Amino acid sequence: MLIHKQCISCKPIRSTSVVNPGRPIRTRALGNQQIEMASDGKVYVVLVKGKVKEGQAALFEKCFAPLARHVTRNEAGCWSYQLSWSDADPDSFIIFERYVSKAYLEDVHWKSGPFLQLRKDLEEAGVEWVTKDITTYYETGAGFMTR
């Protein structure tokens, strides 16, 4: 039986024109916070594709889990943050991330204590990257992220 849990990415996006009459901005509600998207209304997407040394997937995930919890609970400007493992290679993964703006990623997420701690934890645990590729995108609005 599947149980749907309320998550950041499931909350509706609303359009308003509070800041700039005549040009709608999109905002996301998170509790009592309103997080404004980039003025151009585009969601910034990051796709991290990586592979760790054979047998280190569980160790990587253990190190990654505290960051994922932090992002889920504290980073209202991050709308999606998901680690997924390959079905063909147990040491290959992607991390799919969606942010209100590129500036949010660079000024909030990448500077957060838990993000900086991840690097230290991976090093201390001896996790070795075999490959790491980071690609960035802007969403077009075509399609859907949740139903």
C-alpha cells in the first residue's frame, strides 16, 4: 500500500503580482514562508551524475542522508532533492535537484553547513568518486513534476 506524504515538491505554486505589478512572480509556500522564484520564473535544475568506487554506495548514501534531511527540512528554496541509484550499476547514481533560482543554489545550498560537511564526511569515510558530472538546466514549464 502506498501512502502519499506531503512534501515540498507537492505544494502548489501560485502566481501573484505583489512585487512588480504587471509582471507576475511565482512563489512557493512553505509553512509561513513565501519563497520567490527567479524574476524570470524559471526553476533552476541540477543533475549530478556520479559513480563511486565499487562497494561504496551504502557508505555514500550514509554520508549523504544528513544533507538530504537538512535540505528537506530547512531549504525552502529547494523544491526537489532526490538521490536515485542505477538499476544497472549499484555504484552509479543521480541526484536530481530543483531550486527557485541559480542564486539560491550558490548562495544558500552550496554554503550551508551540511553541504560543506558532506565533503568532509565523504573524505573521512574514504569514499572515492570514479566519475562525477554536474549538468544544469532551466525548466520550460512543459510537462509536470507531480500529479
